[in-house]
Amino acid sequence: MTFAKAQVKRLIKKSGGKRVSKDAVDTLSQLMEDKALEVTAKALKFASYAKRRTLKASDFEMTQL
């Protein structure tokens, strides 16, 4: 899974970055992917605990507590 480079660059600029290198975009994209996989794994545990196979928004919200 990869995030669109234009979207990642836009996020960096929205956060105040004036100029953004390709390496910065690639690095943030990889970090976002790693974090998404980590959060999803935790959300799956909450769904499993609730005896569901379907992930719900509340499963993801619980990972942030």
C-alpha cells in the first residue's frame, strides 16, 4: 500500500512546510503506511474481542486510548 505522493506532499505543506524534497515525501509515506498497519492490527484485536470480523470506526478509535 502506498499513499499518493501528491497527497503526502500536500499534507506536509499544509503543516507549514514551504519546500518539500522527494525523500521527505517518500519517508513520510512509509511512516504513514507503517503506522496504518500498526493501528489496523490493534483494531483487529478489538473487533476479535467483540467477536466480530468487521472492523468498525470504534475499533480504530479504541486504539488511540
